[in-house]
Amino acid sequence: MTHPFRAAVEAGDIDAALALLAEDVVFRSPVVFAPYQGRQAVAPILRAFARVAEDFRYVREIGAPDAADHVLVFQARVEGRQLEGSDFLHAGADGLIDEFVVMVRPLSAALALAEAMKTRLAGKSRCGGGGRLIP
């Protein structure tokens, strides 16, 4: 069974993916120090990532269908660099994702991602996060 977040992302439906996030979701990015809090703070990040990640695809899903925790393993390219990563999702009692942690490797791709996201998000409000992009 495919996790609904994975299905939404694979369909290119970012609005559907965002609807699966709790209003007070906590998002931890691999390229910022402080977590982003709230769906409104996370929305521009997911939209920007969808634009900077090339050839994005999930390659593995870990977690039982009824479990609160899932890991979605992905691959992509950013600025010509191969990126491997994982989305760690935790669902609350209401079934919405209340914790979302992303980890990526290798460092060269993480740095390329940080720069691409910084450029894409320049001038956009990152309210609720307080995080700053790591140079």
C-alpha cells in the first residue's frame, strides 16, 4: 500500500500533499537550523523543492500501513548532483502528518540543495520557522 503523501507527491499534487499535514506540523529541513512550524510555513518549502528537484522519485517505503511512522526514501538531482534522501513522517491520532523530517546525502548535494532553495525562497516569508539556511 502506498502512503497518501507519497501518492500525492508522485502525482505532482502539492496541494493534496499539503492537505495531509496537520495545521501545527513541525518540519525539520536538512538545510536549516531551526524547524519550521505550521502548514503555512511548510507550503512554500515543498513548492520550492518541487521546482528545484529534478527527476524526483521515491524508491522505497518503510512502515506498516496502520503505523504512525513511515519513511519514504527518494532520489533526485539538484544542480546536476545526485541526491539521496528520506522523508520521515509521523502521523498524529487524527491521521495527519504532525512531524516531517527530511535527511539528504551526500554533502555536495545537500549544499547544492541549500543554495537552490535559498535562491528559490529569496524574498518569500518563512514565518514560523525562524530558521536560516546554512551556507
